[in-house]
Amino acid sequence: MTNRLDILILAAGLGTRMRSNLAKVLHKLDGRPLINHVVEAALALEPDTVCVIVGHQAEDVKAAVSDEFRDERICFALQEKQLGTGDAVASTRELYDGTDSTIVVLTGDVPLIKPETIRSMIEQHRVQGTAATILSVRLNDPSGYGRVMRDRSGGFARIVEQKDASDDEKKVSEINAGFYCFSASKLYTAIGQLSSDNAQGEYYLTDVPGIFLRQGDSVGIFTASDPTEVEGVNDRRQLASLERVFREQTIERLMLESGVTFIDPSSAYISAKAALGRDTIICQDVTIEGNTVLGEGCTIRPGVRIVNSTIGSYVEIKDNSFVTDSIVGDGCTVGPMAHLRGHAEMIEGSKVGNFVELKKTRLGRGSKASHLTYLGDATIGEKTNIGAGTITCNYDGKNKHATVIGDGVKIGSDTMLVAPVTVGDGASTGAGSVVTKDVLDNELVVGVPARPKR
């Protein structure tokens, strides 16, 4: 049997039970579209191609996948009309019919599937040499899922969709998880034999294994051990349930494997993409999103939100601060109620205090802006002190301009720095100054507008 592997992901449906104008696979789990979780699992299997079958909001689904994954193995197929899962797979005929490939079919709304589970199913499929292998799982409440019916010897007999199942068939707890392995050389021939004579009036991919049996081919069943892994999203209640599962798994991994302390794990939200260092303490109601990295020994106080940022070691971020797309160096202190954004950067040992905002600003080593300050488009040197109420006036109504403040500078309270402007090393400004011209090294300026004072 060939070692070629091609993966199809069903992502064409709207998802009417979501009660949404947004295609189901674009709803987010852990801050990422559902479809991207499945694509990530597919790519981990090192396939030759991953083909995402799109339909509703096709361009938006393509954009969501392409924006995160820059991978030449990913391609797309369009299902013109949503006539069922069999019709969706038929839309890939031109790509794979006639190839000597193992085709794996995944579902775009089952985001917790693990690559290891799919890999085990593929291995069983290849070892047994079956025409198809179905992934099943046993549920306490199988309502809504197609049932896997076995014959007297325990082998595969058929799949019965919920709407077509009899009362006795609905009592079966083993369900079809919606994942399959097929021999490509046989799949598309069987697809051509599908009928839409069913309750939905659709072409069911689940009918393909029955076609194989009737023509004398064998069909295998791979049973997954973890029901959570194959749980799909059909409505917002299930989406919220998976969000909770995802969060709990992430926090448990960080506690057991990374040595992170959570004061109240039930109140923290941590992205699975985030990396947290040993002996870091996460207080209650903390949110850490995206590809955030925290070093060792950090303390993140209640109400903090961090998004796509890099935080060094031994950093304290105090209550109700917001850090996004920024860098905080080792030993820094942020907050309380501070805001870092727009690729702000705090160098080792620097400090921003309550109600301080940094936007596209570099705060040098050991420098401080302790309270009530806005620093935008600024570069600030080492051991400089920014007084309360300081503002870099970086916008003239049309363009943004830069402010440069040197080393060892003392900016008096309530200073307005009208950019573009440079304040030299060792310089000082008096309280309430409006600085409109460059300040020389070691010079003191005061007044409105600020002028040098001996």
C-alpha cells in the first residue's frame, strides 16, 4: 500500500444551529477559528496535501486558514452546493481520483482531535489493508450523532444517521466521529454510486462503507478512547463547553509540566499557544492570549490581560493592566492599570506605574514613568525619570512624530513634549513646561513655551 497521504477537511457548512451569520468553522476556540485547530492537527501528520473543502463564506474560510498557515501543502476545493458530505468529497475528485493515496477525511468543527489518534487510525488502516476505516467512540449520550452498527461478529455493518435511525438503533452508544481513512482508488468510484434517497435529501459519505461491503471489500473500525477528543461543535453551548475543556487542559499542563502556580485555575484564561516559565504566579481573573511568552518567576496580578507579548523573567504586572503586542524586559514592573501597546518595549529594570500608557515607545534600562502619563512614538534612554502627567504630543493632525529623550533626564510633572523634539542627556524640564524645541544636554528648560534657564 502507498505511503502517500492526503487529508480532506470538511468545512463547507454554515452551521444553522449556531444561530449565526458566521460560518461555523470560523467561530473561535482559544482565540483561533475552529478550522485552524483541525488544519494544525492535519499538518502534524506530515501529509502530502491538506485540502480544505469550502462552501459557505468560502473566501473568509480560505483567508482564515491562509493567514495562519503559510504552507504550500494546503489547497482548497469548492463545494458549489451543500448537498451533503459525500458531495463535498466529490468536489475533490479532480485532485485525487486515480492517485495511489490514503485519503483521510476530517471534520472542520471537531477541534480537539489529536494527531496521535489520527495517526493510529491510519496505521491500522494500512496494516489491515481495508478499503475504509471509520473512527468511532462510545458516548453516554449519543444523541445527534450517526450510529455505528456492527454485525454479529463485531465487524462493521453500516452507519445510520440520527434522522434515519429507528428507536432501537438510537439506543446504540457507539457513534461515528466523522473521521475516515479511504483508499483513493476506491473512494471516488463509490462516491459516484451514492444516492440522496434519505431524510436529508443529501449524499452521505457515511454510505460509502456500505457500498464497499456490498462489493466485497472490507471496512475497519478504529475506536478512540477519549470521547472529548472527537466532540464536535454544533451550537454555542457546545462551543462554550469545549472552550472550558481546552482551558482546563492548558492550565493543567502548565501546572504539571511547566511549574506555574495558579491562585484560582477556574478563573484564569490561558491560550494553548502561550509559554509560561517556572515559578511564575498567575492570580485570579488573568487572561493571557495568543503567542505570549512569560519568563521565570513572574507575578501576574488580578485582572491583567496580556496579548501576543514577550515578558521577561521576574516581572511583576500589577492589577488591571493591559499589555498587547509589546516586550517587557527582565525585572520590570508594570501597573497597576497601565497600558502597553503598539510594540512598546520596556528594557530591563524599567517601570511604568498607574495610568501610564506606552505606545510604540522604548523605555530604557532603569527608567521610570510612575503615574498618569502618555508616551507615544518615543525613545527614552537609561535612568530617566518621567514626571506625572507628562504627554508626548506625537500627532499634529496629519502625521505622527517622534520624541527622543536621552539618559539621566528629569522630566517635570505635567510636561508637554511637542514632537518632533529631542531632549538631551542629563537635561531637565520644569513642571508644566511645553517643550517645542530641542533641549541640549544638561540644559534646564521651563515655561510655556519652554526656554533655557541658567
